[in-house]
Amino acid sequence: MTDATVRFGLLVSMFQAMLRDRSAAKKRRRLRTFLDRVYTGRDYFSAMRLVLPALDRERGSYGLKESALAAALVDALGLARDSPDALRLVNWRRGGASRAGANAGNFALVAAEVLQRRQGMTSGGLTIKELNDALDQLAATENRAEKASILSGLIKKTNALEMKWILMIILKDLKLGISEKSIFHEFHPDAEELFNVTCDLKLVCEKLRDRSQRHKRQDIEVGKPVRPQLAMRVSDASAAWKKLHGKNVIVECKFDGDRIQIHKNGEEIHFFSRNFLDHPEYAPGMSKIIMQNILVDRCILDGEMLVWDTSTNRFAEFGSNQEIAKAAREGMESDRQLCYIAFDILYAGDTSVIHQSLAERQELLQKVVKPLKGQLDILIPNGGLNDHRPQGEPCWSIIAHNVEDVEKFFKETIENRDEGIVLKDLDSKWEPSDRSGKWLKLKPDYIHAGSDLDVLIIGGYFGSGRRGGEVAQFLVGLAERSDSSSFPKRFVSFCRVGTGLSDEELDALISKLKPYFRKNDNPRQAPRFYEVTNNAKERPDVWIESPDKSVIVSITSDIRTIKSEVFAAPYSLRFPRIHRVRYDKPWHECLDVQAFVDLVHSSNGNTHQGPNDRTLQNHEPKRVRSTQKRGKKQVSVVPSHFVQTDISNVKGETRIFANMMFYFVNIPPSYSLDFFHKLVVENGGSFSMNLNDSVTHSIAAEKKGIKYQAAIRHGDIIHYSWILDCCNQKRLLLLQPKYFLSLADASKRKFHEEIDAYSDYYYWDIDIMDLKQMFSNMDVVKNIENIQHYKKKYCPEEKFCFFQGCCIYFYKAVPLINPDYNTISDLALKRMKLDVIMHSGEVCSSLGSATHLAVFSTLEALNFDELYKSFPPAQRRHLHKKRLHIVNSKWLEDSIENRKKLPEDAYNLKPDSLEELEVDKSNNELEPPTSTSDRKDQRVPRLINIGEMRKRGRTAHTKSRNVRSAPRPARRTRARIGNRPAKIDQDESEKSDSNNFGRREAFESGDESNKNEEPLVGAQFVKFEDESKDADLAISNENPNHTDPSDSKDKSEEIFDRSDAAEIARKGKGEKLEQMVDPLQAMLLDMIPSLSQRKAEEQAATSVVEKPTTDSNSSNNVVKKKVSYKDVAGQLLKDW
């Protein structure tokens, strides 16, 4: 098969299977199976570029990250900008019912939820070739409308699950739980090595089609990017020297720029990044210099692209490369210019030199490159950039002879505000993508060389992935003090930080702050006590409602500060992270702006305390102290839950809780007790820490705990939401039943006089929410005949009621393990059920009452045998019913699309050879024959003596399981014609019939009220109730552990009388009754067809069936003995 015939749905099935598999070995086998069995033509690139989208360089950038992709999907679906689904896509990071929901933080899943409402579960047959063509078009166009049009076309050809994976391919993040290295190894043993030196996925797929044939080592080529050699991280200078002990070591300054490979091939020049992307924007400022100062026609250089400031004779800070490149392209004059520092050479002339030692490559580098100060230079110990440094400045590269040389050089880089140092083995070869320890890197932030800064959290940002929907990063600020003796009244945004804490520490911090989060509904207007720039990168998703509710955190970072344009503070930090949370420090003791500026100026732009600081030896850093003096810490001897809330600074806003005393039994975890106490006082109320007679309102969040049990005896208990609703609406709301967790007797009597059965007040108006609550309290009584009558009367048009008379049972053919697919499939089922109901159909939960079984399956060809086996044995007999249509769910979709009920034949899944099941032989017991006449009576079809069956069965409330009841003949049930249940007496109303019908459905689906009973095997449990609900009736197969219900004889006789009346009533209406037939007899009839004719004659001759007489004490006189089936069959055949 080729990409033109292979459907994308097969690849999606592999992705889903990989998500379910936990081990990498199983994931690799999935990939191998897909490649071997599906891609028989071995055109692997079309599929591998979808499996590894981040490595595909044949296709350009889509220009679509999550925000832009969300906007494109809104256009593709034709959604209004302010519609709920459009807001869900745009706010995909945010949690909550009004935002992205449960899948917040996972854009693909949020998009799949939105798409599910507009797409079916059936695939449109999109092939891999068609998908790649569409993605090529998507990458080629820059027009937003065209991108939306392409996405719209893909939506029409796929289902929601396939579209979810397409979005993940566009975002180039599949989250399969398997590494790129493992995928390459499974594809071909030499695949990773070939890709490292060519960075060409298409070339790898074309050259390595045969996995059994090894590929000779590929060398690097000019014009093809190479994966760079990487440096291993070390903790300090001593560890680095220990790792390279005994080797010739060179130490270089680690520049803070862009890692760039320059490929020169005649007049053709490429600038490849570490992600093997070409950056032509550097060409206007650098191409001419490279042509003039590189002395060979073909070469590959490895180095760093920086910005040189001619006015200060220094390298500029990180982040200005693109700005200077743009200025050079536009011909603007500037004191700053691009400067390339080459520290290695990989190719010269027509020869690759990566197999030579670093010392040899540096000698070659001196011969190939002619340095030009401030524009093109080389990094070697004895020349190049070292020769161009100002007088008295430290070297950029040295040969180290001991660990003291390394430490001295490292201190000099810290003073110079450089990123760090790199140690290299001079005898090492250049290895693509190698991080084995031949190169080592040491940075100041690795050894905690910076000072800890105590800053205040003022806002939060929602995370993505597993932290989706929750705050995962914080906006922190510095205090702005007008007077050192007073609390700060304003805070300046400083930086954004989210790393450094464990999951448990982060959860604890968020739980403490969550009650004070306020959504940033107006992004351009921050709270008055926060000073911000309103930059898009600064803008938080939530604010802390007040600084005094916040927490101080100690942050550390790279020692270098940067002038900030994003945040309001004059300087910000690089790579900040939280060191610890300062719960012990009050909010007003955080670092202020002036103290931080003084620190930066005193340390030459660093947050480091000086070159002689002992932090290089991994000692605890000196903490920057704020200018505010700390008072003596007060330690309380009173347990925290008895400490009275401090309300001295609480100001009253309203009087809605006047003359009310509140006692809080328990509170929700998202709020604090202090919050509710202050809220009550702000609105004119008071609170008590103890439950006493002065308490007027007991408040709780849940019904549990000793305090809750004590509060029940005191009086009514109110849900905490009543307080919040009162405060939000600024008025005292009526205490409706929905607000009560528990009612005292007096309150129950009062409510009985004021409200009806559905909690509707006789003299109070209700709103929409109350009306919805009222509807949910109502019991829906379905009279099917009346409903059908009125549907035909008021909805005569077939297009609105073409499912009328259909009772549809939905079933998933394949168990779903992946939670993502479960969510999507559940939404599809919900949508389909609503469509059925809207078109006058009925959705049933019981297979026994269904007219149609709609099967959902991801497989195009569904095996009915597998479907049959997936049902529990107790439900399989329903599948044999002739009136039950077993159809593919596509029947529903096509019927809805055509606005009429289509014939089921084209969608039928039931084999024609399937016959109606009439007996289950495996779960019945035999009664030893007593006489020939008795056996004849048993062979003749007779009316069911329901009372007698009840006597032989087990009582509803018996607890004994070890006594066997009297034996009785096994039977088989023939389906009773007609779809209505039997009435208990002739005077029973149609409403009772309807109710009994509903009860029968409940028992067919399984009733929890019988969970104390032994399981009933091979029989249906049916329950009849009269209007007084005094009696239960069960028809079941006898269980060996059941007890003879002799203690309920009177009750059984009463049931027997009503049962006879019910049967007579049914017979009078011409309705056929259930007939009990011995399954052994049925087996014999099947084995010997001649017996069937004789039995038919006997039945025809029998016009009246007499009730067999039984002795009331016979059950006690039965002598049990072992009887084999062989003996019984022989005796029966002899009599026949």
C-alpha cells in the first residue's frame, strides 16, 4: 500500500494504541507493525514526517501556534467571536465551566471537544497523501482566510479524533511517550546516525528502506545542517576538573548568543541554527564579510552569532540579534553590528575534519578564517579574539593546567557578566549530537551564585499540559515605598517565575492563594495597587485581590540582570526560579525597588555580592535584606483552630447580616475560615467559634464530621453558597430549600405550608435557576401511548419525527482505554442521543425493551461474533430477537442527514442465519421423576402458577443461604407476544400499566436493590408491584443456596391469588401467556425430530389445561437422591 491508499485513520489507530501502551518496547512494536504491514511499498517518508513532525524540514513553518490556530479554527467553523465555543478555543489554558473546562491546558483536547459537536464519529476516508498535500498548502500560505479554508476542508474529511491528531501534528507535539531516538532505532539501526549528520528526514527514509541492510557511515556535507555537539552540565569547577583529569583542557567563555553553523559553498551561504533551521535574515549583515574573510570556497564553521557595540567596545546583551539583523537588511546605520565568533571548523575545502582532534581543528581554523574585529573572529587561546581584547581585560580562552586556573577564569566571567564557561578536551573529536562529557559547561546559576530576593506574588498564569486549568506560574513584584516606617501601598511588576518548587509545594501555595485569585477580566486595567506595563507578555490571567492576602517567595536566578521593557521594574532577571516559599515572613517585608536598584549598581549589573563571595563553594547564599525592620515574632500557645480571626481592620460595607450570629461547621477547601469571618463582619454580621444558643445560622459545606452531627441537633444547617450569593447580590436572599443541608422539624412543617411538592413557593416569584432546579425535582412519568398519540397529532411532518416508535440502545463495540478518546466518544454519544430524542425517538437503557441496537465502532468491518461475545451472557438472548435491529451508528447519522428514517437493511450487522434464542440449557436443575403421570404433566405446556413459583423460590428478605429448597423442574421461557406487561387485576388503570412497564425496564437493566441476593443465572428478574407496594413477585431460576420460604406462606398465598387474577385478565384480553417448557424435553425434540410431531398432536388434542394438584406437605416428604441426566432421558424416551 502507498500513501495514496493508506488512510490516515490507520495512523491514528497506531497513535491511540501507543498512548495506551506504557512500555517503550510495546510502542516500538506498534510502529514496526504499522510500517511492515501497511507500508508495503516502503514509501516511508509520507508517514514518518507525520510521526516526527518536528524533524520535517521539507515543509515550511505553518505560522500557527495555539493562539493563531485557535483563531483559524474559529474562522473555519464559522463561529462568532463571542460564542462559548470560540471562547473555549481562545482561552484553552483556563479552567472552569465557563472556560476551557476539564481539558484546560491541552489545546488539542479542547479543540476536539468543540469539533465533536460538529463532526460525527465516522471518518471521511482522508488518506495520508491528501493530508500531506493539505499541510503543504497550509505551510505555503500566509493568508489567514486561506488557512481557515484549508482547515475547514480537513474538518469535512475527518472525525473529531482524527482532527485532534492533525492539530497536534501542526503544533509538532504528539506526546506519544516515546523518544525520537527510540523511533529512529526501530525504523533502522543507522537512522539516528544518518540524521545527525544530514538533518534530512526524507533522505533517511529513502536510503534506509531495508532494515536488514546496514548503511555505511555517512560523513557531513556542505549545505546540509549537522546536529551540534553538546556540552554536559557540571555543578562546579572541581567536578569539571575531576571529569577531565589527566587530559589537555581548554577553557572558553560561554557566549550568550545564537548557536549558528555557517555553511559556505562558493557564493552560497547558509546560517543554520541548532534546530537545523536556516536563518537568511543574517545574510545582509554577514554574507559580504564571510566571502571576504573565509579563505576557502567550501567550509562549515561552528560558532556563536552575537552583537558587537562599537560605542562601548563590548558585546551587547542577549536578545538583540534579530533587531540588528533587521536594521542591516534595511540599511540603517547603528553603533551595533552583527559579529560571528567561530570556535570550531567541521569542513574545509573538500574534506570533513570532524575526525581530527580539537587542537588540529583550531590550527586549521586559524588558517581558514581571517579575523575582523567586531564582525568576524575566532576563539582560540593564542590569538583571534584574545588579541582584540582591550588592555587589562581577561582572556576569552585559556589552556588550564589545574583546577585553580578553572576557578579563576570562572570568577572573571562572572565579573564580566558572561553566561559561563565551557571546558573541552583538546584531544577529542567532533561528534554530532554528543553529550558524553568531552565538552563540559559551568554556569553561575548551576552553583547558586546569585542572591535570593524576597518578592511578593501579585498575579498568576494558567499552565498547560498536566497543569492545565490551574495557576502554574506567578507574576512577582517589588514594593514601592514612600516612607520606610509605613506599609507599602503599591507594588511594581518585576518578573515571571514558575520553576523551582515540587508539585506538592506548588499545590500548597496555590491552595493558600486560590481564595484571593481574581480573574483579569479587563486586561488593560490592573488593580490600583499594582504598577504594570500592560505588555502582552506581562499580563497575568489572575490577580491577587489585595497585597496583604499574598505570600512572599525567595527567588534566585542567573546573576545577570537585564533592563526590562516587559515589566515595570527598571531591571528584571534571567532564568528566575523559586528557591523557597516564605510563609514565615509578612507581606510588607518584601524587597523594595530602591534596594534592588542599589544592589544592581553596587555589583556592576549583577545580583552577585562580589568576587570574594564564598558562594562558589556551594555555601548558602547571603539573603538580600529589605529596608523594613522585622518585629519580634509572636508565638501563640493557642491551637490555630481556636484562634479568633483578627477583624480590627475590617470595614463594614453593608448591613445585610445585621443581628445574625454565624457558626461555621466546616468550610470548602478553596476558602479559609478567616475569609468567611471577615466576609460576615463586612456585611454587618458576627460569628462565634462555638455552637451555643446565640448562634442563629449554622453554615457548612458538606454533610460529615462530628461538628456536623452536633449542629443537626441544634437546628437548621445552611450551605455556604447562601452567604456568597447574598454578598454578591448585596441583599439578604430568601432561604430556599436549595440552600439547606439539614432541616429541623419546625422548619419542615413551615415549608410544608409555604411550598408545593416541587419546592415552588406559593407567594414568591422565581427566577430561571429556580425553575431549572424545580424541573430537576420533578419525577417524569412516561405514558408511552399518550406520548405517541400527541406526537402524531401535533407533529405530523415526518422530517421532525421519523424516529417515532424507535427505542434505541447505544453500545460501544470496543472498550475504550485512552481517557482522551473516552471523552470524545462520550460527547458523540450524547449528541447522537439528543438527535434521536429531538426526532421523536426514545433512548433506552435496557436492551430488552429496545427496537434498535446502535453500535459505535472505530473499525470499518465489525465482526459480529466479537460483538456478540462482548455482551454479558444475560443480555445475549436479546440479540436473537427478530424485532431487534442491530445496526451501525451510521444509520442514525445518515437518517438525520436525509431527514427521514432510512431502511435498516443496508446498515444491518446481524447475520441472516441468526435465529431467535429460546432456551439456555446450562443453568437449570432437574427434579427426579416420581411417576409417569407426573412426567406427562410436566411435559404438557401449562399456565404458570406464580404463587407456587414464589413458594419454591426464596423469600425477598431471607438471610439463610445454606438450605436448599425443594427441587422443581427446570423450565424454559417462551417470549410472550405483545409489548405490554401483564396487569395484576382487571381494574388496574392504564397508568399502572405504564408504571409496571417502567419497572420491568429497570429490572432488565439491573436493579441495585437486589445486590444482597445470590446472582440469578440464565433468567430474567421481573418485579410486580400493586399500588400499595406491599408485595414483590419474582420469577427466576432456582438457586441451590436458596431457602424454602415456609415462614411467608400467607404472603405467598396472597400473591398467588392476585397472580391468578392477573393471568385470567390477560387471557380475557386475548394476550398470550408465558409458557414454561422443560429444556431437556427441548433437547430431545431437537435430537429426535419425530418426537416433535407426536408432541404437536398431543398439544392439539389438549384443549383444557388442568392445574395439577399438589399436597401441601409434599415438599417436606420429598426424599432427595442422585439422578443422572442419562437415566432421566432414558425414562422419558421409554415413556414417549
